[in-house]
Amino acid sequence: MRIAVTTALTDRTITPVRLARELEERGFDGLYLPEHTHIPVEHETPYPYGADGDLDDWYGRLLDPFVGLAQAAAVTSRLALGTGVVLVAQHDPIVLAKQVASLDHLSGGRFTFGVGFGWNRGEAEDHGVAWPTRRDLVLDRMRLMRALWADEPTPYKGPYGSVRASVAHPKPVRGGSPRTLLGGGAGPKLFAHVVEYGDGWMPVGGAGVREALPALRTLWADAGRDPAALEVVPYAVEPTPEKVAYYADSGIEEAVFLIPTTDESGALRALDGFARYLG
């Protein structure tokens, strides 16, 4: 099993360059970085991933993931690089398509495009996103970006955006699109998106994978997609030997471990603790 890590890199943490070098030297397989552009002080939506609903202050201090991953790409040669996740609804899709393809090109095809829909309503609305339709907006923007990544100039007109047939280089290294994983909780709408434009699913925390996989595999097969090509990548996992063994027994080939947001020494101690899981 490939072992990658994710952490919230901020202006107070270990730098992307130091972390990427440490990961590659220690034999880890990848680095995923999250995205939030800003966090409104008045919380309109509760934090969905904490027991007490409190929001850690790092959310408002995150580095831009594309800048951080570009630094990581420049000082490594093997380490996979990904977003966990990009809030696609909050981006101009033409600009985002260029960022994604450029990072994939400059890293030699090492980029994984982790896509998400967001949980912070105020943040999204400041970007002009109508909260109830954000998933449909993401779908439209993914279709538009894939038109720009196509080998030949391809126009696209959708309910939320359009682009003329255009010359747009570089292209994703593998052709068509970079490796694309969708983050979020299991459900028919998310799984429909995975089947249409994804290579797999990133369940946050890694919970509920065994129960949800049959439904995803059925939709995947019904769409005529190769069953062997479906990827499930548990994300932001706090590993235990039992959990890692469970993933391996389920046929999962990559897991993304969570490094707590801390200073440089704390991040390196976390990597020391993960060393037992490296092959």
C-alpha cells in the first residue's frame, strides 16, 4: 500500500520544501494539501469534522495548495502531489484548468486533482457561489475544464459557464485529465460525480468504506467503466495497525495519513511515528 500524508500547511508550520524533502527521503509516496481561501468570522455552518464543532485557527491561515505543491515539486523527483481538496466551485474554471495542467506538467505527471464541494457556506458565498447548487456548479466546471484539457480545441457550453474552442496548453501528462479523486461522504450524488469524471473516491477519515463500496462499484460498472480502475483512497486517516490492515484486506492501494497541524518538530515526530507503516 502506498502511504501519503496530508497536513494543514500555514505561515506557522513546517514549510512545503522541508516537508516534501523529508517525505521523499523517508520513503513516503505522496503529499496532499487542503484549501480554504478564507474563513468568515461569523460561522454560518457548523464544522462537520469535529466532535465539539469548534474550528481550528489553521483554517484561516492555510497556504495556497498550488503554491505549496509547486514548491514541493521543485525539490522532489518521485513524490506524488495532490490536493485534498480543491474547492472547485470557488474558482474560475479556465484559470483553474491552467493551474492544474501546469502543475501536472512541471511535476512530470505527479499531480492528483482532489476535488471537493466545501462545507463552509459563508466562504463559498463570498466567492459568488449559490450554496444549494454548488455540486451542480462543480460538475459544470469539471466538464468545462475537461474541454480545455482535450487534445483538440473543444468548445463547451453549460448551465453555469462556457468556453470557446481554444488553444490551451500544457495538457495533463496522461492525457484527458490528471488523476482525479473526489472527496466527501458516501451518497448517490457524490458517487454519480465520481463515475462521470473521477478516477475514484477520497472518504475523509476513511470511515464507512466497506459499507459504501458495493454501491459505488455497482454505479461504476453500470457506467461501463473498468472495475479494476476504480480507486478508493482513505484521506486524513489517523492510522492504527488494525485500520491499515483493514484497508489492505479491502484491496485499497493508497491511504493518506493525517499529520496534526503543529510546528516543524511536531510534524517530523509524526513522520517518525508513521515509519512503521512504510513497506
